[in-house]
Amino acid sequence: MAEAIGKRVLDKGWLAARSTEVDLTGVELTTTTPPSSDHSPWIEALIPGTVLATLVKNKLVPDPFYGLENESIIDIADSGREHYTFWFFTTFECNLSTNSYVELNFRAINYSAEVYLNGHKEVLPKGMFRRHSIDVTEFLNSSGENMLAVLVYPPDHPGTIPPEGGQGGDHEIGKDVAAQYVEGWDWMAPIRDRNTGIWDEVSLSFTGPVKIVDPHLVSSFFDDYKRAYLHTTVELVNKGDLVADCTLNIQVGTEPEGDLILV
Amino acid sequence: EHLQTQKLSIPAGSHVQYTLPELFFYKPNLWWPNGMGKQSLYNVEITVDVEDHGESDSWSEHFGFRKIESDIDTTTGGRLFKVNGEPIFIRGGNWILSDGLLRLSKKRYKTDIKFHADMNFNMIRCWGGGLAERPEFYHYCDIYGLLVWQEFWITGDVDGRGVPVSNPDGPLDHDLFLLCARDTVKLLRNHPSLALWVGGNEQVPPDDINTALKNDLQLHPYFETNFESNKNFKKEIS
């Protein structure tokens, strides 16, 4: 059954491993030698989430929010960035019909990453607050399993927490475009991995040759809100190699109230 | 129901921006903040069909008709907000994030945000040292009527006013900061609860970043004029 258009969230069956404990390359992981959860150092991963969330989930470090447990987790400043540089791995299947396209989307990654899909590599540039979309149509196995590995790097400037703590530690994190609270503040202790990880949704989007991107809805009002207009601007991408004659439809309906169902 | 269809032709391999003729609503149900009225939401669905292929993509999102204005009051120096022309007394709270390990869930967002509404709040301020909050956060703010003040990633302590003084010119890569800011605006801009973008916490971003943000975030003059004619224009982006 060919995939219907729409989005599929990839939030199950992820594995993780510390990069320094994996000898394989991303190409090998996603072609000849995929990992399995019953072989160390691979553990079950929490996606979306941070490296520390995965380590806490697997009880490899104590929960930092209990007592003084945070003190017993090594800080990235002392361990080095490679200690919190992690591989994440998963597999998925999909059935593509002709003239269909697939994009792999990361809604946010902290701080940069390399993506490998069935042996093909893409680099995700730096920045904690940006989306990434990769057209993976030509790299997919349209029948059978696809293997996806992501190597996630921490922020470039994780900083060092001074003995006296303080607002934002030594402020090094401010050199990056990332959340600054992670070096600690007067109301909280530092986060040991500086929130490194695939911290927001991972999804596949299936479309035909034309894709809708980031519609912008704006309302304008006149005559004391009696007269209103809804302005809609969309970006449309034609991925095909032929001119696309399209019909663009917009429908605006009121939300069903309570248990009233619109038929 | 409001339904509109447009025919257009898109060259192979191109990326176009297209504005549909505006849809007219007479006395729409307005979206109001918590405590001022209902949070009426419409469901907007956009689909594109391609000849000889069928439906190619679809997109849908909640939308609320509301007008939010805010200005600095010359007498008090404070910021006055109006929603749909009505002044509103802001009762707000600070927000850092749900969880320090970023285990962010819809269930947690719904609980946290409903809690703020139950406390009779009508605004949540997302502090600049935390996150640009996620669509799920804004979804529940739309539902429960919490206006959102969203700061970008600059704080006084880390960017030029802390002890020690550091990063007086903000992050090393200003282009990266603006790329992230623009992408974040595109991710969140349709939510009726989004009330105010703010450069940072206790600090003005570096001039070039601040000027670019102000320029990017002003309302396009296209939306200022009165509408009688159905105009639509298509602009090649690349």
C-alpha cells in the first residue's frame, strides 16, 4: 500500500550510543553493520529528548533533579564535548508510489549533526533553534528497511561553571545560538550536557510533486471588527521536472464545539 | 464554511510564493485572551492538487481572528496591550521551560498551561535564556487564551551586562542568529496567542540583529490597506 500524503513522526525504536564507544562510521552503521539494542554500547534512546534524558532513562546517571545528584554527573567542561557527542539510530519502512517525494524533517537539534541514511551522508548545520528538511527520496529503499543514523554534537562553546556558579556560568554559551540557562542560573544548577540532542520532533513528510511550505495567515479588520479578511500566503515547491498545473484550495471551518460533530 | 480554489502553474524545479485572494468574513467569532471572552478558533485547511497526479500535499492549522496592539505608555513607561481594540490588564507569569532535559510532551504542556489559565493569568512570558517554545506550547495557549511574550536568545547576564562582562556583541555568528530567528518566526507566526516578539531579557540585541528583527517583524504594508478588490500575486522566490 503506497504511502498517503502527510506526516509520519519517528519517535519509536531509537537507539543511542556514545560516539567514543562506536568504532563504525555512519556509512557502515546504515549499510553493512546496523546496531542492535542487545549489543553494548547501544541503549534505548528517548527521542525527542536530550542525551542526558536518554542516560537518565537507562539509569546510567542519576536523575539530576533529585537531591544533589546533579553533582555526581560529570559536566561537559570536565569530560570534553566528545563525552556528550552521541549516535542515534533507527529504522523505518515506506512504500513510495511514482512521482511521490519524501522529506526527512528535524524540527530542532542542539547543536549540529551528521545524518546518514542507507549510506548517504548529509550535514545539519549549527543552531539550536532552526528546522532541517532533507529530500531523501532518492536514497530510500522503497521496499524493505531504511536505516537512519544521526551523530549529534554539543554546542561549540559549552563553557565552564565557576566554583561560585552564577548567572550563566562563564557566559561562553552566549557565543552560540542556543539556550543560555544550561550553564546554570540563580534558580537552577547547570545542565551537564547543555541540552545536547535531538530535542524536538523527527518526521517524514510524504508529498506529490508539489509541496506546501510555511503558509502565513494574517487577518485584517474593518468597521469595528464586523468586516474581516483572511490573507493567506503560501510557498509552493515543484520538485518534479515538469511544469505542474495545480489547483490550490483553502477551506476555513469553525471548530466543532464540544461534542458537536460537523458532518 | 469558506472555500476558495485557485488554478496556478508552477515551473519545474521552482519555489514560488503565492498569495491567495483574501477571504471575507462578516462578524467572525473573535479570539479573546483568558477572562475576556471565548477563544474561538477556526480550522484552516490548504490542499494542492496536481493535474494527472491527484492530491500532492495538504496542511491544516487552527487560526484565531484577533488584533493585538501594544505601545509604551508615555506616563508610566510600561507597555499597554489591547486585544481587538479593548485594553487588557496583563496578569502574567515567567516561563523558562517544562523540563531541563527537554522531555517536552503535549500532556505536560496542556497541564502546565491550563494551570496558568486556572490561576487567572492571561499572559506567559518565555524568558530569553530558555527556549523558543514549541508549537504544542502555543497550541494550548491558543486553546486556553494565554497571550505569549516570546523572547529571542539574548540575556543581560550573558550578553554584555553580567559579571564578568562578556559577549558584548552577542553570539559570534549574527547571520546564524537571524537565520534561527526567521525560521522560528515562520514556525510560530500563525498562532493567535503569539502577542509579542522581544529581542532579549534585560538587554537589547546587538544593533545589526535588533535592526534586522525590527525590520522583519513589522506588519507588511500590504495588510494595512482596506480591501475591496481581490488581488492575488505570485512572486518567484528562487
